[in-house]
Amino acid sequence: MTDLTEAIRQFDSTEANLKRLEDLWKAIEGLIPSGMVIDSGSPDAQRYANHCRAFRHIRKAMPKLDGFELADELLDLDEILRYRFEAAELGEVEYTATIEQRIYSQAESLQEYRFRFATQRRALARSALSSAIAAVDALLARLARRDPENSPREVSGPEWEELNRVIKEIGVLCGSSIGPLARWSDLQRHLHFGLACDLSDIINQDWPAVKRSLQSAMYGRDDPIPVDVPDLGTLVRSAPTGPVITALNWEAIDAEEFERLVYNLVSDALGYSNPQWLTHTTATDRGRDVSANKTVEDALSGSTVLRVIFQCRHHPSRGIGLDEVGKLVREMELWEPPPVDELVIATTGRFTTDAVDWIERHNNSRKVPRITMWPDSHIESLLAARPHFVAQFRLR
């Protein structure tokens, strides 16, 4: 019987390759000439040929999806020119349209593969997600019975630890094919802080919204809704079982790779533009690693562009303390003007209690820059929805 963690790893690797193929096709599509004159010796022609070679090389590693195979629909430039000459000689509009469709047909093949991949990925996780939802319901029911007057301010114990583990498992199971989930970021934040008030928010607000989103998203808009009849058919031919490994292997990357990972996350995110990886990792960089512009949309007042600096700290074995946070904030002044509106501290470790308290007071006082914490748990949550990065950086 197939191990579920291994099955997810295979899907993650496939998605990483699929993302590369989609990026290559965008580059190839942009190099397809629009006229009848094609210079096969030009730099653009050489780039076109090289991109096609890379595409075909990666395509060979793509597995079938329930029998469907990603086709090689690419045409050499000489073929494109020959087809267009034939269409011009015939002078038939319908044939010309058919030829143009053939030239760009690789896009349709990729879209079909992406659709089938997402369907299979949801099917793979569906049974395990149903079990995880039931587990969270049971854990929260037990945690809700805690006596508020006799309970410590911070939530702890085996049930709380198990809740954190199951929520991480849900994130990994979802991948990029299920989501976005309502209040998922709020749930992650409250789990991270782990206070009694956070547990209350999880029980009353976060988990009900996440659960509804999960139950809806487990069956995509284009998937059939399950019907309670004796024969549902075979949704997934393989039924993988076993525990899901949620922790990422941060030791597999170094500081420079972690910065590149954060850069890729920012580059891939909606609302962020002009990302820059500004300095060498070992340089005396005044604390700045990645910068970007963040656009905040307001339906009444329009959009606002904020300048954001991302500080990357690869410390899997230790936390970010108050002294380090204060140092990073002071160093932001050295990079103005223009002003820094937000400082994101991303770490493969965690933040100490003193650092968290100081950052909360800093933000509550409306001081600039606003400080956002990305502990390891938050980055793991971001990567759960972007499994191609997990595979690319060998984190699982």
C-alpha cells in the first residue's frame, strides 16, 4: 500500500516540473514570430530553440494522469514558416485559423494537464482531510472544556500539541489545489501565540470558517458533488495510508537559499511588485535582504503602495530575541529615504516571548515601520499552498 507522504512528495515534484513547463511556454509563446519572415540565426530564434529543448527535456519526466499524457505540441520555427506559407497559398480563412491554433496548441495541452493534476491532487487528499477535520473537531471540543479560571494564560498540553500537528497536516494535504481557505492566516497566527484568548478565537471564529472552506474546496468547482448511493465509482485507484510528515527540513538549505526562498515567495505573491534581492548574504548589508513594493487596494480611496523590507534569518535551532529585533528596526533608518513602511522578519526559527510582546506594543503604538513576524510555522503554512517551492528547495 502506497505511503501518503511519499504520494504527496511525488505530486509536489510533478507540480514543480509543471510550473517550470508553464514558465517555459510563456517564454516560448513570446518568441513566436507573427509574420512570414523568420530568421533562424537571430538571437530570438536561438532562445526559442533552447527553450524548446528545455521544455522537451522536462516534459519527459512528467507522469501520466489517469492515462492522460502531456503532449509535445511545440513546432520548430521552420515548421511554423512552412505552415503559414501553405495557409497563404490556399487563402482560406478557416485553414489559416486552424494553423494558428496548431502553432499555439501547447498552451491547451498544459491547461488540460493542470486541470487533471488539480483534480487528482484533491482526490488524493480528500479522505485524509476528512479524517483530519474530524480530529480537529474532537480536539477543540476537549480543549473547550478547560476551566478558564484554573487554566494558565498560555494553552499547552498534549491536546494543544496534537491540534497544531493536525492543522499543519491539513496545510500539507491542501497544497495548491485546495484553497484559499477563509481565516487560515488567522488560525495560524492564533496557534502560534497560543494564549487562552487565541484558543477562544480558534473555536468560535477561525476553525468554523476554515472547516466550511475545506469542505467546499475538497471538491473543486469542476468536481462532482458526492452522492450517497451504494456505488460512487472509483475516485482514486490507490488509497495511500500512513502519517503525513508536516515538518520541513530547514537544515537542507543554507542562509542564501533561505533568502532565495523568501524572494521567490514575494515574487510569486499577488499584490507585490518590483522584488529585489539586493545584497550578498555574507555582506555587511545593514540587515536588508529582500525588498518589494506592496499595493494595498481600497475600494473607496484607491490603491496605496508600501515599501516593504524582508529580513531573512536562517536560525532553525534558536529564536529571534528582543535585542535582534531592536537592531533590525534601528537599521531600517539607514535605508531611508524613501521610508520603509513595513519590516517583515522571516525566520526558520521562532520569536521569543519578549520579542513578540515588544513587537505587539510597537505595532499598537502605530510606529513606523510596522513589523510583521514570519516564524517557521507561518512560512510552512505559506509553502503548504506552494508545494512546488517545497520540492524545488528539497524541504521535504
